[in-house]
Amino acid sequence: MKVLISETQIQDRVASLGSEVSATYKALLSDEEPLLVIPVLSGSFVFAADLVRELSVPSEIDFIQLKSYEGSSSSGKVEIVKDIRADLKGRNCLIVEDIVDTGLTASFLLESLGDRKPKSLKLCSFLHKPSREEKKVPIDFLGFSIEDHFVVGYGLDFNGRWRHLKEVVIYEGGQK
Ligand code: IMP
């Protein structure tokens, strides 16, 4: 499989993202009011684990897991199968996604978590495929913008496999 983003490129970019996120929130957080980092399972678990270790601001992690209906992805029908435990009200929250593809998942999340009255709600995505966009979502922090390839590795899978790869590779047989 062809390497699209190498391990070193990922490490460098994630370190920079950590600095960007920290600089943005620096004045807003304290040990009493840490950043609530919300990684979206399962794809973002590797990225989130690296990202939080690059933060120089206080943070807490609370995972969310979604199910999107196969075959109707363009309808954007998404359901929460594992919710976060924390109360978002009045908190500074950061959603961490593996990839924004059509944008339907991220837009669902911004809307449904936004309804819970957080003090702020931002989106950090490791990857973005702008050419596939169906719904425009504001990505506040972005790792890499990529062409329309199906990719695996660094947490991203095809049928549950390849998440463990240290780099992002193009999976030729992947679904679009
Ligand atoms: P969206 O709702 O179309 O933006 O898609 C979001 C989800 O689709 C992501 O969180 C991924 O789980 C999955 N996805 C989209 N593109 C890829 C890819 O290239 N590789 C692996 N998973 C992908």
C-alpha cells in the first residue's frame, strides 16, 4: 500500500497541532476548568492519544461513539451509541475526529453537542477530504487535507483492520 503521510510527517504535524490548540485555549482554562477533549471512537483513538500528550493546557478526555447507517450515509443519519459521561454545560469542549469526509458526522456532532450549552465547542480533525464535502463544517484545527483516496492507518480502518499502522496509506480496495 502506498504511504500518503509518513510517521514523521504525522508526528511533526500533531506536535504543531498540540501547540495551536494549547495557544488557543491557554487563557481560558485552569486546573478547575480543564479542556474537555471528546474523541470520536473508534477512528480517532490513536490521534487523540498523541494529541493530548502534546497539549500544555489542562485537559480531560471523554469518548463518544457513533453509528452511521450504511447505505444511507448521504442522509447523514447518525446515532450516538456511547455517549460522553461529562456534562458539557459551561465547558470548553474540543471534538477530535479522525477524518471529515462528507462532513455529515461532524455536522451532526456539532449540532447535537452544541445543544448541550457548552461554553465553547470546536472541532479538531486529523484529516479532511475537501472534494467529498456535502456539508460545510468549520474545522478549527486540521492535521492534513488530502485528495479523494480511501485511507487507512493511524486509527483509520477498512472493515475494522489497519488501524495500527503508524503511517497513513492509500487502500486501493476501500469504499468511497
Ligand atoms: P463523514 O460523515 O462522511 O464525514 O465520514 C466520517 C467517517 O467516515 C469518519 O469518521 C471515518 O470513520 C469514515 N471515513 C471516511 N473516509 C474514510 C477513509 O478514507 N478511511 C477510513 N474511514 C473513512
